[in-house]
Amino acid sequence: MTLAPSDWTLQARCQGTADDLFVEGAQQKKARLVCRGCAVRPHCLAEALDNRIEWGVWGGMTERERRYLLRVRTDVESWASLLLGKKGANPPK
């Protein structure tokens, strides 16, 4: 099931705790625990990667982890397609 951006955010486990996910450095690793078991984690991560969001924890990944992923997977045109199983996704190498 594909959700519109406004729909998936309403189902996010972190709803109402967003400030807790915008911490710096080592605190981000602790903050990402909120994402464990979240039903919309792939939607959140795709949003951050597709829009190159630089700050905070998104989809269980820290800023550094997302930057690394974007560097090593330059072949991905749409993270939403890849993570949410939409047609046109580039297969992982």
C-alpha cells in the first residue's frame, strides 16, 4: 500500500516527538531507536533520501548513514520506488 506523504506521517511512531529526532552526533544513534518497529519507516526514509534532507533521524538512519548511502548508491533515481516497491526502481547492485 502506497501512502501519500501526509498520510504516512500520521502513522509514524515518532509523531509528536519530532524534536527528539533532531539531535546531534552520537545522540542520533539513540534517537533512531524510536524508528524500530515503525510501520512507515520505509516511507520516512524514502522521503529523506529523495529530498536530500540533511538533518535529523529519518527512517531509522542518521545524517551520516544517509549521506553514505547516497554516495554509494548514485544509481538510485527514486528511493521511494526502491524502498516501497514501486515500478521503475533500480535493482540493488
